[in-house]
Amino acid sequence: MIKKGLWLGTATGFILGLVLWIFEYGTGKKVYTLLLNVDFIPVIGDIDWPIYMEWFFHLIIAWSIAIVYLAWNKYQTDGRANSRWATALVLTAFAALTYFPLTDLAIKETPAFDDLTAISYWLVGHLAFGVSLVKLDEWTKRKK
């Protein structure tokens, strides 16, 4: 389960990052910057991290979500498609709601707290994360 969670988290975390990077590159809305931002965390935030370390921090969260998704579906649900989608929806909704505290806590420039366009991009990116979490999970089950 851990190995699969690491794989799923890497793939879905990459998808989320790519979607938000495309939005930021195309519109200038700093949603990708917000995703990778750690400047508000004590000690860690004082360091000017290279991009690969910012991605590593992002992937730690994606790995955690993927492992919780797999564990919850294995031990707490019947494993049917509806259960997988519900689990992914709840976990992704919690992740998407981080827009508000992350925006509020950020020191570097990030989207405004009430920027509806940036919030929409953030939600679309997290929706892509949630959908890819379920679909890649299903795909790996079919490959066995």
C-alpha cells in the first residue's frame, strides 16, 4: 500500500503541479507559486529552497493524501467505485480548502484571498488531482 501510495501521490502531485503551472504561466495568477510556497513555515521558510526541494515538500503532501486514500478504501469502505470517489472527493476538498490559509499565511506574492479567478484555477487543479487519484488507482488494479 505504501509503494502504491508513493506512486499514486507522485503521479497525481505532478498532475496538480502541471495544471497549476499552466494556469500561472498562461495568466500570471500565482497559483503554482502558492502550491509550492513554504515561506511561512518556521525554520523551513527562512531558507531559499531550490525548486526540486519545493516539489519534494509538495509531494510529501500528495503522498500522504494518496496513502490515506488507499488505506481508507481498503479498511473503511466496501471498495466500490462510489466509495473510492467519495473518499477522493473528501480528501481533495480538504486539500483544495488550503487555498485560504496558505494565501493568508504566505509572505511572498500569492493570489489575493478573494481572487475568484485564482480560486477557480486552484479548484480545477485539485479536481484534476482527485479525478486522477481514482482513475490511476483503477488503472493499476486493471493492470494486475
